[in-house]
Amino acid sequence: MANYLDDNLNQSVFLDINYLEVLGDNTFEFCLYQLMTHTLDLDAFHKRYKNKNVGRKAYPPAILLRVIFYAYYRGITSSRAIERCCKTDLKFMALAAGKTPHFTTIADFVSSYTDEMRAVFHKVLMICCKSGLVGKEHFAIDGCKLPSDASKEWSGTHTDLQKKSDKLKASAQKIIERHLSNDSDKNSGDKGRELKTADTLIKNAAKIDEFLKNNDKRQGVGKRKKEVQSNITDNDSTKMTTSKGTIQGYNCQTVADELHQIVVATEAFGVGQDQSLLKPMIERIRESLGDDCLNDNVLLTADTGYSSEDNMKYLFDEGINAVVPDTHFRQRDPKIAGSETVAKHKAHR
């Protein structure tokens, strides 16, 4: 008969843990702890706290910054997920010093200190440059489209939104008229629910009218500038087509250095196409690393989404050594253009 070790989950166990030992030596986690706790000046965060004499104790900004930046490093951007990691992941527990901030605390911190966190990111980038982690020889630009909390159902041109408002008002008027005509009938269904529906329609219409009154039309950035769809909930976002369907969100752009894949610039734009974002991202690189960071033999690469005649002229005028293939570069390659796969694809189309 086999002899097994005990398998009993209904027991209490004391774990002797030292948080610094958990972070280890010469690790990203330990460097993050040292930077946020002992190196960087966080006075910009401390100035807003006014609970010296009243109120409960607050989470130190260093703890929240360590947890949030480590979550970003791990690809986690949800406040609920960060809270969960602080309860289940040992690395997060160590960086949080055993604290478990609520997800609303994390979300409020990020939304309240956006500019300050951007400044901290720049300081960390400068430290990386001084430490030789940024090679400044090859920068790669790319982006991805991420959804926002705004609903795409509330998007449209000003004309479309005005038609939607008129339609909502007409629907509400029909409900009210039907209710009035049936007032004499005591068995005519749930009249209270109908009036509530009409009230909701009227409020939605008023919301659209208020938006149209206080916001100008959004203009596109292409050669033929035409009106693009606005969004009542989040007018900075835009409706974009992705491989997973149409979303209401942002086009998030990132520039990474080749040596250690350090992110040197990042920005979220309410523009669906990448062509118009090459110049702004180059400006972000210069803001982060200096005006001369793209001189000499520094290489900049981007995919076909950034290819346009205006971008090629801009790169040439600025003297930037860049590789940005156009949308037809594969068709000119004899290895690809003459293949059976391409021929079958053309025939199918």
C-alpha cells in the first residue's frame, strides 16, 4: 500500500516572509522599489494630501506607484486586477508592503495624478538612459487600438446625433399620447412603466441637445478634411474598425528602443488611422530624449500603416533615417508577386 504525504487544506500555516528578500537582488522589482521609495522626488504627490489632522491614514504614493507601475510592466491595466494581484501575487504583496488597496483607490489615484505619473515616467526614462539601457540606435513605432468605456451607440456626426435626438423625442411623444388616450381604460397595462420610458427618452434627447450646443464638429486629419463622428460620452475617443470588429476607443501608440525594449514614448490618440500619428510620435521621442536623438545614423522603423506621401516628405525634410514600407511593397517582391498563393488570391478577389 502506498504511503503518501498529508493532503489537508483545512489548516493554518505561518509563513516567514521578508518582503525585500521576495523582491530579490538586481531584479526589476527591487529597482522599482528603490526608485519609488529612495530615489525619485514624489513631492508633487504629497502636496495634495490634507489629512494630517483629520481623516483616516492614506496609502503612501510610493506604494501605489510601485504597485501600478509593476502592473503595467506585467501588462495589467485593470484596477480590479491590480487589487486581486495584491491579495494573491507575492511580488505585488511585497511591493505593496502587505497592503491591499481597494480598486477604487487605485483608479482614483491614476485619474487624479495623470500628469504627475507622466513626469515620473520621464524621470525613470532618464535614469534608464543614464544607466545605458537605452541604445538610441534603433527606435520602433507601433500601436494598437483599445476600447474605452464609451458606447459606440452614442457616436455620430452632428447631423446624425440631431436626427437621433428628434427620433427620441418623437418616440417619447407617442408613448405619452398613447398613455393619455388610454387613461379612461383601467385595464390598459402598466402606465407607470410607459411614462418612465418616455421620461428616459426625453432625458436622452436632452443629453444629445446639450452636447450639440456645447461642442463643435470634429474634423478629420486626412487630405480631404471632413467631419468625423463625435461621441457624447467620451468625445476624445473615436469609432475604429479592428480585427475584432468596430470599437469606440483610442489608438495607443508606443515607441520602443531596440537595446532592451525600453519604452521611450507613448500616447493615446482619438484617431483611427496611423498615418497622421507618425509626426506626433516623433515629437514625443524628441521631448523625451532631446531634439538631436534622431540625428546621425539612428534608425526609425514603422509598418505600412504609417506610410503616406506627407510622412515620406516629412522624414526627408527632417533628415530622419527611417524605414517605412508602403502598402504595395510585397507586390514588388518577385518571390511573393510570382507565387501561386498570390495568384490564387488575385483570382479569388
